[in-house]
Amino acid sequence: MGEVTTGSKLKKNMPTLIILIISGALIYALPYFRSYYYDAFVECFGITNTQMGALGSAFGGFSVFAYFLGGFCADRWPARHLMTISLVTTGICGFVLLLFPPYPVVFAIHCIWGITSILTFWSALVKAIRSLANSDEQGKAFGFFEGGRGIVNMVQSAIVLALFGYLAKISTDKTALSAVIIIYSVICVLLGILVFFMYKEPARSEGEEGPKKLFDMKILKRVAKMPTTWLQILIIFCSYAMIISYFYITPYATSVFGTSAVIAAALGYFSQYCRPVGCFASGIFADKFGSSKILSISYVIMIIGIFGIIFTPGQPSMIWMLLVFIAAIYASMYAIQSMHFAIMEEGNYPLEITGTATAIITPIGYSAEFFMPVIGGMCLDRWAGAMGYKVFFGILAGLAVIGLIASIAWMGLTKEKRMKIQAEKKGRKA
């Protein structure tokens, strides 16, 4: 990753990492808050449910292309400038919403958010986090990042929801919704300013040059030919399939175990409490034993958890066992998520081409978001009752096994680089 520094580079950059953690969580508050305040949003903006759904499709549609193009932007322009522009522009679009404009304007804003929160932000953010830590601290950097984002989301959503409820009670839903928009917009702009002044662009690695144009085919071909690129895609796809499908556990608990709607919902919210545990633990242990080793162990835990919920007898008295396996799934899936990009150091991707690598890895790896909901729905329609859920969970287990195999193959391919990272770590401690 460039120069070898003495001591912990991550510790020195911890204030900057905290700002990036908060930014990585709150830049998505504006594009997604409509889902949490659905009824109020529909009423205040005077739109239909179909139009509301179209807003999500607009944001999601732009995001698909943004993940791909954003990688090239991250290698072409400074991450500090990209992240600052993203945060400030996202906030400004929020202020426009305060005018409660006609639907075409609201639609256009969601399209713009698909650009500002993904294209000019995500890959630049990944690259920035990589630059904040030494080669043997990548697990901790990304583990703290993902775990921190989970904590930020839990805290901010609770505070903002309480404020919305209070203002809606003493005034109107429109006033309450306006307050939510103002808070998120102001925070985004302030974070953009903080990122600009706090994040420092790293010096380029000796002998390594980034692309001089937006699409550098030479570097793109270099990344595409690396076997680790496709293994990382498999690792991300197979784990993300579980991450975007875990909500099926809630209806499974009610239909098979006879839990109340409240308990079932609590099982869903439980995931957010497991997220920091899984992310922080994986980050700490990854820097001790290696990111890919912790990744593989996490996949094993996930597989055990999935098979556990499949074969646990559907009786109310067995809820405690279901909870244990659910906790294993939640903690492991977020542990794997925190390693998605931490393993790039082991894959020998120079910092300068991080964006180009994510341009290939991210859109294909995250494409599980398009496939799994459809597959889940088909399973539930094809097999009635518990069987539909178990077939779908079986598919998720199969993908987890493939992810584990990909992780083991990764360890074999990156053995030399992993040994070098450990040697550098010992050299710093000596």
C-alpha cells in the first residue's frame, strides 16, 4: 500500500475515520428516509404509492451504473474532492425538498442522489478508508467502519424518530417531516466541509501511477485478469445474498414457530445489535490472524446458523434455539461484510487502482440484491408454509458454502502476500 510507517497509522487517523464512518452512514439518510416515514411522505408530497415506488426505482437504477462508473472516478480524481462534493450536493438536494416541489422535481432529486451517494462517493470512500491504515490494519479499519455505521444508524434513527413523533404530535406531519429533512441536509453539508479539511490524500506508491484518464483500459484489463477479482466478487455475492434476505426470518418465525408479530419484529431489529459485535470482533481478529482467515471462519458460522434455523423444530418452546442460530447468522454476515474490502490488501491491489477494482467487483458482487428477492418470492409461492422458507434458506446455505470455498481459494492464492503483510507487522513492532 505504499510507504511503511512506524506505529499504528490507523490510530493516528482515527478522528478522520470517525468522520468517514458518520459520513458513510448519514449520506444515505436522505435517499432512504422516505421509507421510514412512508405515510407522511406520501401525504405531504401528494403522491401515489406507485409514484413512491418509482422514487426507489429511480435511486436504485442510477445506483447500478453509479457503482461501475464511480470506481473509475475514484482513481481519476482526489477522494477528498469527490466525497466533499457528494455530501454537500446531497444536502443541497435535501433543502430543495423543503419546498415540497412537484413530483418531477422530487423524482429528479432521487436520481441525483443515486449519483451523489454512489457514483462520486462510495468507491472514493472505500479508497479513503484503505489509505487510513497500514497493510496489517485493514481488517480493523473496515471492521470499525461497518460497525460504526451500524451504531450511527441506530442512534440517529432513534433520535430523529423521537423528534418526528414529538413534532407531529404538537404540530403537523409536514412540520415534523420538514424537521427531519433539515437535520439530515444540514448534517450532510457539515460533514462535507469536515471531510474536505480533515482527510488528506495519500502519497502515491513508488512506481505506481493511477489512471490519467477516466477509462484506463490497461488498468481495467489488469484488474479483470486477476483471479482474486473474481473470487472477491463471489465472496461478496454469496454473503450479500444473506444480508438482503435475512428479513425472511421474521415471517418464518411467525408462521413456523407461532411467535407474535412483536417478537418476530424484534428478531428483525436484533440484527442491528449484532452488527457492531460482528464488525468490531472481525476487524480486531482480522488484524491478528488475517482478514481472509476471519472471513472463512465467519462463513462457517453463517452456514451453521442457516442450517440451524432450517432444522430447528418449529415449536414455541424452541424459540431460544432459533434465537441462537439467528444471532450466529447476523453476527457472521456483518463480519463478512466488514471484510469485503479489507481483503483487497491481501489481493495485492495497489491503492491507486482501488477504484477501478471496485468498478468491477462492486456492481457484480452486489447484484445479489436483484436476484434474491425474486428467488425468495418464487420459493414461497412454489412451496406452501415452512417448506418454502426452508427451500430458500437452503439456497442461501448453498451460496454460503460457495462463498466459503471462494474464501479458501483466496487464501491459497494470496499466501505469499499474506506472509509479507505479517512480516511487515512484525517489523513495525520490532
